[in-house]
Amino acid sequence: MIRVAVWGAGMMGQGLLGYILDRPGQIELVGVIDADPARQGSTVGDLLGRRCDLPVTGDAAAVLAREPEVVCICTRSNLDEVADQVEAAVRAGANVLCTAETLAYPWASDPDWAERFEDLAVEYDVSILGTGINPGFMLDALIVAWSSVCLKIDRIEAQRINDLSPFGPTVMQSQGVGTTVEEFERGVAEGTIVGHIGFPESIGLIADAIGWEIDEVVETREPIITTVPRETPHVKVAPGDVCGCRHIGRGYSNGELKIELVHPQQIHPHLEGVETGDYITIIGDPEIHMSTSPEVPGGKGTFASTGNYIQLIVDAPSGILTVTDLPVPRFWAPTD
Amino acid sequence: MIRVAVWGAGMMGQGLLGYILDRPGQIELVGVIDADPARQGSTVGDLLGRRCDLPVTGDAAAVLAREPEVVCICTRSNLDEVADQVEAAVRAGANVLCTAETLAYPWASDPDWAERFEDLAVEYDVSILGTGINPGFMLDALIVAWSSVCLKIDRIEAQRINDLSPFGPTVMQSQGVGTTVEEFERGVAEGTIVGHIGFPESIGLIADAIGWEIDEVVETREPIITTVPRETPHVKVAPGDVCGCRHIGRGYSNGELKIELVHPQQIHPHLEGVETGDYITIIGDPEIHMSTSPEVPGGKGTFASTGNYIQLIVDAPSGILTVTDLPVPRFWAPTD
């Protein structure tokens, strides 16, 4: 039995709680922390519609005092936003799994942060690992695994084409869905339309693992303009307006393009004949052309992957780790 | 610089030697052993048509006395056939990478062998790892990696459809290519037509990694009967005769089918509209449908994968390891 606490009971946290409740013989859920007063006082059972009397609390210290071996942080995307949570968990002697995209490879966005937490994790003899479907698997760890059957690699190209339709208003806004082209361009310039978070991280993970020196990462965000009406419960898009964001991250070595990651995110892609899926191409010897269709859903993929790392993180060496440092990730079959 | 010796200079060994010569700044090739007198005395350069003066020798002891850190054994398929070579390498203090299919998961075919070599590897503080495309990646490690984004898995199905046309007479014979259906059935019964070696190993690797108890592995070998003439430089197959072997390995838990691995191997599959490729399906939540087409070539994939494990095995813990024990495998970029 591994003692686990979950920090953040939003969509990701709830998905992970379901994973945990499915493994009563393997995981002991010792506490759930959430900053939202609307969730505090509810039980995990209330949130999930399942049987579990454990209450959601805002009192992180009380949960950490129960000495979880692993704290799963499913709250925010950026290092500065999760720093206090990661620090508190580490100082409580817990290993940390965290879905913050930037923590998949923290050296990309804030090397000082990475150094500070590396030292802290070593001091407390625990591990910190950023997890998720992307970054964390589809556009990095999986590519790295595929690269292992190659003799020679000139360039890596990968695409993740997904459907944003199930998501709520926050995602619509951050991807620019429903804007005019002009509003989209302004939103990108002003940083309100961000697209995908994780390209520098995925590129860093790949390059580090296979030994490439990537000296420049360039990101572009282009509007996906619809020619047909598209609509979800949260947004209506007229022809000529923006139904999503085609976000591209490119990694260069001495001016040569080595890694190109493309992530067009839009609502109802099938309305214009676009099939969703995950695609990896390795230009080398041999060439690799992998596809998965439809795409692995981002939410499920992220909380499944995070849960599946629980058993691996408890035996990992201390420090900040990445998914390519750990053994091949794997499903953790319930024993009951 | 990692000091490496190669044992076996056949097709696999020669491919691996090419990989090694491509990394002069990372790998020091200290010796090449081959039992075939026809190759002894030749240099590596002679065999590969490249520049390398190192001679191929039959004197294993002399090569092992040069204290390689890693010995790559590319000779035979079965544990008893490679036992002496693995033992000599381990006693010389070298880590062992070995393409013998059965060594990918030696507990499947000979648990006593596995126990003996586990003890020996621990005694000499070295690691032993079975490598290759299959077993070793396509129908096991890659499936395991994919499983990590799943919440729930009911069953795993995978197929590797390849083209045997490039292979020589030994492969044609062991797959029953060119036989009549009657001859094929007799060959399977008598053990001269073996199909693929590695299903119990791949099933063991998957089950161990994800925590399934597989209590029965059943293998079937069916003739692939051609309706059109097929021909290679080594074999001619008339309509109604056998152009390959459809080999299936199934793993059951309490009578329930959990893992089904299908490997139809034939010459010129496209003549009857069969597309080659690697296919993984995970029936679970989410469902995974992955395909790669054409298939990753078996030869290249095996020696690339073996070479790419050189940098990982030197830091691995001692004992018999499997590809799912080690970190996510990865391409090792040449530094020169």
C-alpha cells in the first residue's frame, strides 16, 4: 500500500481520484487538498458520485502531516504557480507527481527554479516528476522510445491533432476559439491566447534523451479559420472566424531544424474533414511513421499517466526526474 | 568512451559493428569474436566495406582479456546456445547485451537458467539484458509504454505483419516458406518449422510490467497459403502452397484471453494486398489504436536497439534485467 495525497480536485484531480479509488488494495488515499471553498467540506464521494467519505480540505498542512509517500499535484501549469505546493510536499518528505506542464522539464522555463528544487528534493531524499499526456508522453517520451530502434536520425516531426469541443470556456479563451482573426493575432501578441503549454519542455526532453544540442526553440501560433459554422455549448464560431489555434514548436541545432512538434487544437475538426490523431515521423534510418487515431484523450491520458507513475516514483532516485529518467512507464493493474 | 566487444559477426553483428563505427567518439571497439573460420582473419573493415583494421578472431578469451565494459552477443536464439558466451563475458566483468530472443525474458523458457545467471551477474556486479526489435520492443516494451496512458485495460492485441522476402534459405526453412500445406503441418509437429521465437517472452514482459498474472501461454502456427505465385532468389512458391507462417501467441489469465500477439511472416505480402506494419490495440479506457506502416525492419531494428542500449547498460543495476526495467530506451546520437 502506497500512501497518496491529491492536491487539486478539479477535473484532473477528480480523474486521478477515480484511478486511486479503483486500486483500494494498492493505494491508501490519505487526503485531498483543494483551495476552492466550494469544494471544501465535500467528500471525495460527493465529487465523484462514488463511495468515499474522505473530505476535501483546504488545510494542506493537516494532510501533509499524515505523511503521504506521494503527493499528486494537479493544480496549475506554471512553475511559480506550483512552487509553494511542491515545496510543502517535499518538506513533508513526500515524492511529488505534478501535472504542471512546465515541470515535465523545468530547465526549459526556469533553470533557477529547477536547481533550487533539485537541491531541495535531494535534501529531503524524495523525487519530483512532471507527468501528463503532453508534455510527458505523446510528443516526447513516446518519440524517445521510438527513436531507440533507429540507427540514424535526421529530424523528428510529430503532430497531435485533437478536438477541443468537450472543453469549457477557459480553454476556448486560451486557444482563441470564437475570436476574429484580428482578435486572435492581438491575443497572441498580448499573451492572452497561449495555445499549448509544453513545447520547450517536450523538445528539451527529446534532445536531452537522445543527445542533441538544441540551441533555439521557436514557437508559432496560427489561427485555424473555419469555413463552416462550428458550435459548442460554450462558443459559436462563424465562417471566417477562428475555431482553434495551430501551435507549432520547432527546435533547431545550429540553424538546422531537428524537432518539429505541431499541435492544432480546434473544436469539431471533423466538420472540415480533419481526422484527430497522434502522429510521429522520424526521418532517419529506418524511417518511422506512427499514427494513432483518434488521439488519446488529453484529460484521461494525463490522469491515467500520473496515477500509473505512483508505483514508479516511490522507488526512484531523489531529485527532479523526467519521464525519460524513469523505467518504461506502464499501466498499474488493479489487484482487486 | 565505452569499451565494447562484439561476439558474432553475422548479419546482426555486422549491423551492430556499423553502428559502433558511426560513434568513434563514444565507443571503443576492443574486439570482435566469431566462431566461423571463414570470417576469422578478416578485419571488420573487410566485412563491412569500411575502414577498420580490427581483426575478427575466434579467440574469445583474448578479446575478453581486453576488459570490455559491454559485450554484445549476436549469435543464437536459445539460452543453452548462448550460455557459454554469456558466462564467459560475465566472468570477464563485462555487462552483456544479447540478441537471443529467449534472453528478453529468460524466465519464460528456463527459470533455472535465469536464476543461475542472475546470481552470476550479481556476483560479478554486471547486468545482462536481452535486446532486439521483437522481442524487446515492438510487441512488448512499446505496448507497455502505451499502456501507461490507460486507466483500465481489458485486453491487448498486437500484430506485426512483415515481409520475409529479403531473408535467406535458413529463414525460409524455419518459417516453412515453399512447403506444401502437408509438409508445413508436419514441420510444425516435428519442430523444424518454428515460426517466431519470442511470444512467451513478450507476453511475460508485458504481464510482469503491468501486473497481470498470465497462467497459460498458447502458441499456434498456421500456414499462409498463397493464391498467386510468389518467388524470391531462395524460394519459389506455387498457388496452393505455403508462403509463410502465421504465428500467434496468446496469454490467458484464468481462462480469459488477455494478450494476443499475431505475427504473420511471409514473402511478398503485397501480392495479395497485405500491407506490412506494426499494430497495437489496447482494449480499455481509453482505447488505443496504433499503427506503423511499413513495419520497422527486423534486422535494423534489432541491431539499432542493441547499440542504443550500450549507454544505458553501463549504468544499470546488476543482475538479469529486461527492457522494461531500464529507462525509456532512446537513440544515441553520434557526437562526431
